Amino acid sequence: MDWPVWLEKLTGFSLSQYKFRALESSMTLDGFPPGEFNQEKLWVSSSDFGHIPLDDYIYMRHTSSRKRLELKSQIGEVTWSFDPPLLVNDDNKIEVNCLAMTVKFFESKSDIDLDMKCKEYMGKPVAYGINDNNDIGRVALIASPSNSAPENEDVKFNLTISLDTT
């Protein structure tokens, strides 16, 4: 089937898989925490991300500050300073003020090519692509027109992304 004009922009479509893992982190606190402070399970309260677990905060802070990872993989280190201090608490709601945090991390990006094809389904053109050759599982993408005039270049379309990790 010939590709309709509105679907041509999907011919080279691919997805990117981003992985991030904090390898270790350390905090500079404002004073000494109480002796019963549990450093194993920490929560962070921030104006940007709300009240979330420390690991989630590190991920959200790091990924929101990155433009776009061009490298395939890297090990790095970042230090954040907080003014005013970042509020950190344990599971017992004991709070401490964090002045700075250093995180060593690993991150990687890999492209998942989908080899897009075009077929007709129920009288409408549909674009689809499938990739089984990646480390997250079977990835499928389906694009179909969301209105009744698929001949129009400015057609809006629906995208469905399916991920089967079994």
C-alpha cells in the first residue's frame, strides 16, 4: 500500500529507551540527625516534585535537568546545592535539612527501531511497527487517523504503544 501523506512522517519512527540508576548518593545535612533517624528509607519534600521517596527524587531531578542524552551510556556524578535547604524525612517522620546532595549514576539511551509499515484496516490506512529485538520486550506502535478524512495532510492521528515484557 502507498503511504498516505499524513502517515509519511512515521516512516522512520523509532522510540528511545532511557535507563538511569543511582549508584550511590550522599547528603550534606544542616547539623546532626537524631540517633533514631533511619537513613535506609528517606522521603524528600520539594516544591518541584512534592513528597516522594529519595530514589524517585534523584531520578526526577536528574532527568528534568537533562536536555537530551546523546551518548549511548555514561557513568557520571552530579552535585546539587539547596538554598533553602531540602526537607528530608524518614519513615518515622523525623525531619532533617539537606544543604547539598551528590549522586553517582549510570545512564544509557538506546533506540528501538520499529520498521514502520502501512496497511489498510477496516477501510482506513494504519501504520504499525513492531520490535522484538531489545532488552525490554516486544514493543508495538499503531497509528490511525482520528478523523474521517485521511486524505488530508493535517490529519490528527491516534498513537497506541504496546509493551509486552513477558
